[in-house]
Amino acid sequence: MEPAATITAYIVQVSLGDLPHGSIGYQTIFAAGLTLLLITLVFNIIGHLLRKRYREVY
């Protein structure tokens, strides 16, 4: 059993090795980065909508 890691820690761990261009390991770095970007985008959109809905202007 391996311990859990964050997406960022996974990217760092994989990129420390010498990966050939176009390999599966090389492509997973970009897949993990894209996933991280999309999760951040979704959370930012949800936060913006919640702030707009519940904001009280004085």
C-alpha cells in the first residue's frame, strides 16, 4: 500500500525522474495539471456564484 499524495506532489515526484518525451509518465504530468486547473476553475466559479447570491451591500 502506498500513502496518498496530492496532485501537486504527484507532478513533482514524476517530473524528478528522467522521462522520455511522449511516454505515459510524461503525459500524466499534463493530465494531472489539467485536472488541477479544471478543479480550481470550478471552485472559483462556484465561489463567485455564491458570493454574488449572498452578498449584502451596505
